[in-house]
Amino acid sequence: MKEAKEILNEIRKEIQVLQNLKAQAPKTPENPKSV
């Protein structure tokens, strides 16, 4: 189960990075073109 915990930790890190990027990004309505 250690592997599963490590995977969850990696996912949490990725989520934090994405949240940081969203916080830094200008407040604009989300649209498919920006992705």
C-alpha cells in the first residue's frame, strides 16, 4: 500500500501546482481555447 500512498502524494503535489497556476493566472472565464 506504500505505492498507493506515494501515488496519492504525487497527485496532491500536482493539484497544488495547478491551484497555484490558477491563482497566478488572470481572472478570466474558462474556455476550451485557453486549454
